[in-house]
Amino acid sequence: MATGQVRRLFLDQALLPSGWARNVALDIDSGFIQSVTPDAPHRDGWERIAGIALPGLPNLHSHTFQRGMAGLAERRGPTGDSFWTWRQVMYRFLEHLTPDDVETVAAFAMMEMLEGGFTSLAEFHYLHHDRDGHAYGDIGELSGRIVAAAAEAGIGLTLLPVFYAQGGFGGAAPNDGQKRFICGVDAYVRLLESAKKAVRFVDDAVLGIAPHSLRAVTPESLHAVVGMAPEGPVHIHIAEQTKEVEDSLAWSGMRPVAWLLAHTPVNKRWCLIHATHLDEEEIQGLAASRSVAGLCPITEANLGDGIFPGVPFLSRSGAFGVGSDSNIHISAPEELRQLEYSQRLSHRGRNLFAEREGESTGRSLYTKALTGGAQALGRRVGALRAGSRADLVVLDSDAPDFAGLSGDALLDTYIFATGARAIDRVIVGGRTVVTHGRHYKRDEISARFAKVMTRIRS
Ligand code: NGQ
Ligand code: ZN
């Protein structure tokens, strides 16, 4: 049965699918959990992991390169600042990035994800061409850089090469700022072929597809691209801004999510990123589709997108997960906190993601985001059970915040009080990549990142 590297852990306390458990023996082979035994007697030779072990959270939406402009779009411009003016700043920023820069910034963001409680990511990757918009010899050049960064950082990867062909609804021509993204249907076939080879360099990586948004495709090209992938994840940005809803109505007479549900086979493979602006029928349709709502609460707040209708969506048993998207700030617990707080502010209530009296809000948020995140990434992650990847985030049980606490109160404290500073250790595919809260390559990756940023900013 043993086929690869074996690691045997003995966890003081852990969150299992069945609930909290103590003295958990966790047997790992080739990155996957072989068996989980709670209340096990201590076993000689097994490595004791003191602390509070959680399944690592999947990060279901990221553009790693945007980490390089975090904090640099917070200065007031000449006219009303918005998502659309931010996008102009972002387009200008990406004109600086060489392939080496893309790799370095990605490695830095991925390192921060690991230190911030995410153990895997879905990278929605849409930079394909050079700074002038010219093709590289291999259209998968920059996809390969994302894969290399994930391998270096030691994070689990779902790579989503992005199809981007149009500048707006109705087949509008792309603008100059979009020149690094553009690829037609034929080029996309080549991109997927190249990306398929590249992902082999990361253990257990998954390849999916991502039509960028309804703004960036035509119905025909969307259909063609979806037809290229008979399996695996399908992600798309949708209904993030009210202007997108208005433009969609003007173009087709339908709101974006309603249009997508009516014209494509949205199912469990799909992840609808943001899905912020939904009417009652769309909330119902999205929940019933069993796809995942890919919520990015910190970015959505930063960009002024609006507030996802979490309360009615949850009451229809909608599935969701969280993503760090623009990477303006990277923290798994803070994404969940922001999600709950957005609902509190709009409903003037509390504990809105808890569904029953006595239920912990933190536990509800965390376990739902694990399930939705794992589904969106198309990987066996998000649970400490036999057959899953051994992806763990271990909180420091000696932190004073946790004194005297057990069970779900630990999660509430992690999400609402300590945030990621309580993280002691992170294990991905059975391999420890963060110890005492620090990534094993922090110094080296940070130095490279600083060098790139200094050059770009001078
Ligand atoms: C993106 N980001 O692709 O990075 C987008 C902005 C767009 C977010 N939507 C560009 N948050 O949607 O056109
Ligand atoms: Zn995005």
C-alpha cells in the first residue's frame, strides 16, 4: 500500500468531518491521508503535533500578480474613483511585469497565502502575452511561471488559464490595456495544451478553464471554450458591478447570472466569482445549480463592488467558498470575518452565517468554505479524512487567546479575534511549509519580491 513518502502525525486536537477530536493519529502516504484515528493511544515514532489542527482552507480565486500593486490604488483620482478606475491602474501596473517578475510576485503571494491559512489556490490566470501584447514562443510561458511559483511555495494548485477575447458585451473590441490577455478560440486550445504539460510539475495539481466574464466572450466563443473541457472546474467572473448588470440588460435583456444559467450548463463544476448582484430568482437559480459562489469579501470591499446576498443564499442552501482575488490583503480567517461582517452591516444583525440557535458562526463559515472551496478547486482537499490531501493549518494552542477554550470557540476566536497570527504550522500534501508562522523560504522569496518592487516603483 505504501507507495511514496510516509509521514505519521499524532495531533493533540483536530477538526474532523465528524467534529472535534483529540489524540488523532493521521497516517499520510504520498501527500494523501491514509487513515484518521481519533482517541488513539500515543504511538512511538509518530510525530506529535501540539496545537489545534484544522483542514487548510482552499483559496478559490486569485490573480497573484495583483499582489504587486497592493496599496498602490488608494489615492484619489480626478473623477469618481470606482472599480473601473482601479482597473485602469491595474492595467498600467501589469505593463511592467516580465516573466521573472510574474513568477516572483506569484511566489510571494502564495507564500503569504500559506502563512495566512490557505493551503491551496485556484489561480485565475489571464496574462498570456508580453508587455507589448506580442505572443511568447509558448503561449503557456506565463502559465508555466505560475506553476513554478506554486512548486516553490509548496501550495496546492488549480490552474485556470483564462479565455479573454472581447472588451465588453456584444463582442466589443478589446482595448489597449487588455493586450496581454487576448486570445481567440484557437490560441486557447494551444494554451490549454501547454498548461496541461506545465501543471505536472506540481503534485496533484488540477487544470480547469476560465472564460473571464460575460464581458470578455461572445455566446459562441463561450460555448466553444466550455466544450473544450468535458471535466474539471469552470470559473467565470460575474455580476460584480452594477454597471455589468446594466450592460448585460442592455445587451440581452437579461441580468448576467440569469443569462448564464439559461445559456450554459451551470453545475457542480462551475464557480461563479463574486455573483454580487442577484435578484431573488437568480439567488434561487444559483443555489439550485449546485455551483459554488466564489466570494472575495476583502477585495469586493476594497473595490466597492457591493454586498453579496449571503442571508437569502444560505437559506436556500447555496454553496460558497472564499478567494483572495486582488490579494490586497491575504488572510483566510479575515475573508470569512469580512463575509460575516458585510451581512451584519447590511442586515443590522449578528451571527448571520450561523443557521441554528447555539451554532457557532465561525464553525459554520469555516466548514462551508472548506466544502465549497474544495468543490471549486476540483481537488480532494478541505477535510481531514482518508483519501484527502494532507493539508493542515495548525493554530498555536498556547496563544493566550485560546486559554480555557475548546471546540468551536477556537474557530470563532481564530476568525473574529486572532486572525492568522495564531497560525503556528502549515502542512501541504504532508509537507511542512510554515513553522512558527513563517514560510520556509520567507527570507529568500521576500528579498526577490522587494527587488522587483524597487525596480518597478523607481
Ligand atoms: C480581474 N478583477 O480580472 O482582475 C478583474 C478586473 C475585469 C476583479 N473583477 C478586471 N475583481 O473584471 O474586467
Ligand atoms: Zn478576479
